[in-house]
Amino acid sequence: MRGFLLRRAATVPLTLLGVSLLVFAATELVPGDVARIILGREASQASVQALRDELGLDRPWFQRYADWLGGFLTGDWGTSYTLGVPVQDLVVSRLGQSLLLAGVAFTVLAPVAVGLGLWAGVRHDRAADRVISVGGLAFGAVPEFVTGVVLLVVFAVNLRWFPSGAQAPEGSGPLTVLWHLALPALSLVLLCTGYVARHVRAGTAVSVESAYARAAELRGLTRGQVVRRHVLRNSTVPAASALGVQLQFLLGGLVSVELLFGYPGIGALLLQSAVDKDLPVLQSAAMVLGLLYMVIVLGADVAYRLLDPRVRLGAVAS
Amino acid sequence: MSAAGVTATRVVTRPRRRFRVALGAGVALIAAWTVVAVCWPVLAPFDPEAQDPLSRFLAPGGAHLLGTDQFGRDVLSRMLAGARPVLQVAPFATALGVLLGTAIGLVAGTLGGIIDEIVMRVLDAVAIFPAIIATVLFVALAGRSVTVMVLVIAGAFTPIVARSVRAATLVEREKAYVEAARLRGGSTIREILPNIGPTVLVEATSRFGDAIFAAATLSFLGLGQPPGSPDWGASVSDNRLWLTNAPWTVLAPALAIASLVIGIALTADSLRGRRERS
Amino acid sequence: MIAVDGLSVAYQGVEIVREVSFTVAPGRTYGLVGESGSGKTTLGRALGRTGGDITAGRISVDGTDVLALSPRELRAWRASSLAVVHQEAGAALDPTMRVGAQLAGALRVQGRPRGDVADLLEKVRLPGEAARRYPHQLSGGQRQRVVIAAALAGRPRLLVLDEPTTGLDATVEHEILDLIWALRADIGAAVVLISHDLALVGRLCDDVGVLYAGRLVEEGPAARVLSAPRHPYTKALIDSAPRIGADSVPAAIPGQPPAPGEAPPGCAFAPRCAAADDRCRTVPPGLADGARCHHPGARAVVPVPALPHRRQEVTPLIEVRNLTRAYGRTRVLDDVSLSIGRNEIVGLVGESGSGKTTLARAVAGLGRRGGGVITLDGAELPVEVGRRDPATRRRVSMVFQDSDASLNPSHTVRTILARALGGPERVEELAALAALEPHLLDVRPHRLSGGQKQRVAIARAFAGRPDLIVCDEPVSALDVSVQAGVLRTLADQQALTGVSYLFISHDLAVVCQLADRVAVMSGGRIVEEGPAERILREPRHPYTIGLLRAAGHEPSQRRRHVH
């Protein structure tokens, strides 16, 4: 187990390097002259050249890459081309907004999806199971912005239960903030519930029909007791790994949900900076999201190993 | 066959008939939208790009079955025409990604050793980066075009496909029939290949659904077709401003996307179930 | 007192168990014997009312009508009166809970304190510290002890043992059976032992019932059934089990048992019985005088004399010298030397983990590198089969243990054999050699029975007219009656072609029947080697003596699952 942790920890810098190269390579793909894009078509050639010098655009790519990565690691993330504000403040505050939205969604997702999966697994092949399985499959396949739009039409336009924007007015109380976040969070939850529920269901169904569950039932335990004592424990491992995978999807879904609900998060920032060719913002936002992903993948992997005694105590090769 | 075998397989599999219904419904939805994507000029009652300032925001009913949008364009016709752009991108992206991924996974899994190790580490590093963010990044920066979209989506799928094909190959490689082929000097890939077919089929179907998802999302984000052309994702994005007054302009393309991806998901799930049963 | 009366059990509409009746008195042991598909497991499950739909009959345990119990009463009855030990004990334990917690749970149902866990462990001769272990940290035998301990938490009136030692090594099995034997009197319950192993049942049980296609075909005191069987099936089953000391492969029962629900109208065994006449094929026989047969005492199998195995002067074919193989820090093979002559059958016996499979695979050219050399006709063989030249490759072939995995599921039998031959011309001839019916050539492996699959694998091994065939546990997954047929085919083809075998098995009886010379492996070393008769008559190494004792010098045949 310790060997595993060390090996995983060793991959962190490597992955970081990979992500940074990918981000940098993407920004290198921008057709045309970045300085020209920033200054606009009417700018003189001299001022474009002046900006090129200032930004160091004429140096070879590996020098610019090293400078940029060094800057990123030391906290010097540069200034936004279009907004003229320090990138770090911008990215960090947007990241906070996104984490709030993702946190709300995950807090709803985890118990609901795991609960539905357990229910479907214990009652597998009955009506409830089919509804949960097919429903989860359908919602998991539909892009979150489609679900979001339908939610908006039903709950914001027709029923008027929720506001159509996700951003609560400045100075609102926590309940108002939550009220505004309800619909975007719900569209993320619907995206991810099916996958988690189906995984938990599969693990639970196997566990319910397992020899140890049967043996427990033959010792005179009720179905409920068997589920509480044995099935629940054995469903935590698939639940943890499925939640880990879906947390990544949830973050990926931020881009279009934030755009749809007009929410100032890091996903919307990433998209806007990509469209505006605001490279410092784009690079930092992408790096931050990449790092966040890496932490989640690592965390899920470690949690999965800690939860299963067979893996933890080394019966299964890690 | 012992009774224990009967119960053990019954657990994870579900009744056969339900799968046939799901598969039938899924394939029907895919087929229907494919026909629409090809034949929409014949099927659409109006020119999807024809503007009519006099009939803006008409509610569904009458001549415009699903109403009109802010330019007076027919929503139904635009919905039918919108099937083409996604179905132009998704099949090519899927085919390319599945082809590359299968080749990489098969070779890495069959050869094993150091080559496998290197390939998988590289794929791990690539896969850790969120596909949708990478896609946004590349499409936004490299310029929007069908080719870029296909390449970027295929690139995002390659590691996913490669991993599952490799996993299936590793399982097969350890089986005695492959060793029997090695003992007589036969080609091991040739023995393995037909047995990972079902895995590749399931991957292809699942990735096809993901490709529609990705293509629709990209056009919703404004990274797809040029503005104004009939496109589901872009229509949802353009019309969301009029959500309150003309929800049909948003709902029609949204439900079109939903029905296509759900059809693919049902198909993929049925195929996956069939593979697990056999 | 348990009384089963006219019990029929169906699975998904197919009747698996039909009109079974028997009684077991407290303190007595009743053995239910049958091959795969005979319905014995379904019957065992029905006794605890799990799985299957009981369509007719009664089960009463100490006067309680088990089938009439409400769900609540059933739970109470299970807690107070029933204990079950299933095969594959590992699966009957929750992998996420420590052993102590699981035993405590079993005690709690009985209203006993947690502190009694130590008592339970002591009863099954496990150290107290086993309580702190997770199931995967225990050996197969230890896990089985834990399951038995859980069964002892209450005072069961009915103890069902469903293949309690299947999958365990012979010496471990011996210990577990000893334990059960010792505890039997202590429990005072009526015991039902379900097994495919007639010898084991004969040793442990007072009475025996033989199941065939869901019916009891013979019943009676164990001593009588084993020594003087009345039903032709029982007789053939006893005869087909290899026994230590027999000098030829036993006669096999032709054909195979009917699939569940497809039994013929008359006697279900008639299609495989040489004594069957028209009445047998149309009128189902009743149970009379302990046997369900129109011709009690008849012979089902006409013995065919085995082809004589001509042992000529042995010239060496394969020499293994100082072979060493390791997985990580574990030495699997430790300085092993062995020679195999032309026209010679060398048997290799050992328990799981002894290194016998690693040795076999090394000879075939599969597996990893390590020290030592293998020579073929004096020339050194490359370790990897990929580096051996085609002519050499042809000379050594292999039959694998897991017949399911050894045939490509995507191909028909014809394609599989044609690929081995390098062309489609001699496929029929090759199939005939392994006694494979021609109509099976155009089906895919999943349609074949275990015995048929293994025959395809044998045919394939003979395709290149090899000098040596490495047989890695080729019959251990097969039922006794099928196993005998496959062994006979192997023996006959050896006699015809003069090929050499390296024959690996965990089963001393099987090996000794077939082999000229036997090597016994333990802990990665060959601990004893010599002519088969000598090993049996005067084993020298304590390990060999232990193996012989565990086998009881009696017909001992166990189906082994692949782990």
C-alpha cells in the first residue's frame, strides 16, 4: 500500500508536466499573430512589434514554455490581455465560484445516486430497478445543457419556482445562493446520477446474490439485516470508484452549465478566454482545472484502495 | 450445468426480452435520425434558413408545426436540418478514435512488456486531462471546422478505447487457446482478434453517443458551425435568450439531441448486456 | 429426524429434482452422490428453502413441516435448527469483514456472547488470532474451518454439507473431513453430505443415495451400495473411478447425462446402459429393493480391454536439468531435474503451489526465464517457444487444464483443428483419433460438454505428430465417468503412436494408473521419483506417504476447479 502511494505520488510531477505541455501546445496552435489579435486590425505594425517584444513572442517556444511554467509555479500568472487584471485573482475567484456549484451538486449527487443504486441492486430485476437503470442511462447520455434547458423551461419559465440565472445578487444570504444554484446543480446531478447508480446497483446485485449473503440468510437473518451487515459494506467500494469517475464528469460539465445559466465560474472563464485568445488566462485556467482533475483521480484511487481490505492488505496486486 | 451456475448468471443479467425492446427502440431512433440527416431537404416543410419578419415567434400549430424563431424561421425544418451537422462529425470522429484506440490497445496488450508499459503511461497522462476541456481548448484555438472537431474528438476517444481494448486483450492473451497458438507458432493477434470484437463494438457504440454529446456541446458553446446555420446545439444557445417567450425554439432542438443520444445509449447498453451474458 | 418425501424442485420451469424421498436420523449421516447436473446442489438448497421452486413433496425436520413455514417462522427455524456449509468456502465469507466479526454475527443470531468466538475457533482447531484476519488472508482450508465454525454457532438439527472439500488439496481435505467426523457426534444433528465423490461418501456416511438426472436411482446403507451396487449406473460409477493399485485405466460410461429437463421417457440412464431393453426406454422403473432399475445387478458398461502399453527400452527424449524458476522472491522451481524417455509416460504429482504446472509449462516453452536447461534429443531447447524452430515446436505439444479457455470460442472445432494441422485435409482423421463424433466438428466450443472440449484439445495436441505431449491436469475438471473415457483415449493413443506424455495431476490414483514413472513434487522440488508400482508399494518420502494416506488407498476422485 505504501509502495502504491509512493508510486502514485511520483506520477504527479510527470502528469503536471504533461498537462502543461498540452496546454502550451494548444495555445501555440492559435493561427495568426497573438499581438495582432490583441491590438486589433487597425494597430500599426510598429505597435504590434512593440507588443511582441514586450510579450517575448519572438523567442523560441521552449524558452517561452520554460518562462511560463516557471512563472506559473512561482505564482506569477501574468495579466489578462483583455481585462487587464492579474490572472491569479481572476482564476482563483472564478474557481471558488465553480467549486461552490460543483460542491452543491456533489453533495446532492453522492447520497441520492448511491441510495438509488442500493435500492435498485437490492430489488434488482423489479420495476424500481428498471426505472432507475433506464432513467439513469437516459439522463447520463443527454448533454447537461439539454437537461438544463428543459429544467429552465419547466421550473423557471412555467412553474416559476426557481430563477433562471445562477448568480445570486450581491450580498444574498446562503439560502438565496442555494436557491439560485438549484437548477444548474440539478442538471449536473442528473448527468452523473445514472452512472453512479448503475455501478452501485451492479455491485449490490452481485453482493445480494453472493454466497456470503446467502449464508447469512441461512443463519436466520432477515433480508434487511443481510443488507445492513454485509451488502452495504461491499457496495462502498464500487460507490467510491464511481463517484470518483463522475466527479470528473461533473467538473467537465461546468463549462456548458455555467454558460447556460450565466454563472461566473472557471468553466465560463476558460471558454471566454479561449474565444478571446486571452492566453495567460486560458493557460492558467486550464492548468488549474487539470490539477484539480489530477487530485480527484488520485484521491479516488487512494480511497478505493483504502476501502477494500483485499487491496489494502495486499491480496490483489496494486 | 449446475444449479449454482444458473443462479450466478441470473444475477447480473436481466431478462432477454427487455434487451430486445431496448435494442429495437435504440436502433430505430438512430436509423430515423440518420434518414433525416440524409433526406431533410425532402422532409422539411420550409427552407430552414428562410427568414420571415412577419411571422416571428409563432407558437406551434398551423403551418409551422413547431412554431417559428426570432427570425421567423420554421423550427421543425431547422430541427430536421440540424441532424446533419452532428451526424457529419460524430461517425467520423468515432470511427477514427475507435480505429486508433483498437490498434494501440491490441498491440500494447498483445506485446506486453516495456512497450505496453510506455504506451499505457502516456495514455494515462493524456486521459487525466478532462476531454471536454481539451476539446474546447483545441477547437477554440485551432479554429472551428469539421476536420478540427473530428480530429479533436477522435483524439479524446483514442485513450479510452485503447484502455478497454487492451484490458480485453490482456484477458484473452492469458487464455490457453492463445498459448496453444503460440505453441504451434501461429499468430496470436489472429486468434485474439475475433474475441475482442464484441468489446470493440460496445466501445464504438458508446463512443458514438459520446461523440454526439461532444459535437452538440461544442456547437452549444459556439465552437461548431458558423452562426445562423441550422444546428441543434447552436439553436439551443441562440434561442435561450427567448426562453421565456418562445420556449419551443429551445425545446425542439434540445429534445432532438436527447432522443438521438438516448437511442444510442439504449443500443450500447443492450450490446454491453449481450456481451456480458455470453 | 429429517424426512424428505416426494420432493420435486424446478428452476425457471425446468424440473431439476424429481420425487426424491429419504430420511436421516439424528446423529446419522446421509450421503447424496451425483455427477454435475444430477440435481444434488439444487436438492441441498431446497433443504434450506433457498433457490428453486419446490413443486411437490414435503420436508420435515423433527416434526416441523419446513415448506409450510411463514417467512418469519422460516427465519427462526433457520436460526435454531439449520446449518449449511457450502463448497468454495471463500465465497461464503464476507470479504470486507474480519473473521471474528463474522463469527460474532453468527453467535448473535443464537443469542450467544461475542466472547464465544475463541471457543468456536478452538473447536475447528484454528488459532485465536485468526479472528483478526480477513478471509483473503487465510488459506482455503482455514476458510472452510471458519465456515464450519459459523455452522457450529447454534445447535442445528439439520447440517447440510454441500461439497465441503471440493477444491481443496488432498491433505487439507483429509484434515477437514477428520474435523467433520470428529464434530459429528458432538453436534448430534442429522447430517446430509452432498458430494460427487462416491469414495468419500462411502467413508463418511451411514447411508447413501445416488442421484441421476434428478432422481434417486439407488439407496441403501453405504457399505452395501459401495460393495454390492444394484443399479447399473452406480456400478459403472464405482468402476470408472480410478483407484490406486489398479494397473489400467478404468472403463468409462459412454455418452453423457441428459441435460436438465431433457430426460428420456423411460429410465433416464437407458441411453448409456448396455443392459437397457425396450422396457427400460419406455417405462420408468420404480424404486424397488433399493434400486430404480428393471434389471438390478446388470452391467451398464461392456468392458473393452485397453490396448497394451508396450514399454520398450527407454531412450531419453527430454532432459530437464537443474531448472529454477521464481516469481519475485518466491522460488517456484528449485533445482529440478527430470528426464522423459521415448514411449514413456511420466506422471507428475503435487498439490497446488508445488510447482508442477510451472515445470510443465517450462517444458512446453511457456512461462518465464530462469536457471537450468531443457534438452530435446540432446540439443538445448530455447526457453521461449517463440525462439524454437518450427520443427522443434511441432515435436512438443500440450493439453491444458482449463478446457473452456483452451479452445478459441470464435472458431468451430473444424477451424481449430485445421489451424493446428495447417490445412483442412486431415481434420476428420484427427477427430476420430480423439474419439470425437464427426457431427461436433461444425459447432463452436461453447456447445460442447467438458469431456468433448478436452477431446478436441487432445486431437489438437496430436495434430503435429508430436514426440511429447505435456498434459496439464487434463481430466481434473471432468466428472468421474467422463474422466475415465478421456483417460482411456489418452492411453490408447499413446499405445498406438508411441508418443511420450508428461502427465500432471494432483490425483495420485489417476497418475499411477497411467504412468510408467512418477515424480512427486512439493515446494518446488521433486521429493521422490521412481516407477509407479514402487512409489505405491513402498513410498519413501514422508510427503508421498502423506499423499497416499490422504487418498486412503481407495478410489478417490475429486473434481477440481480452476483457481
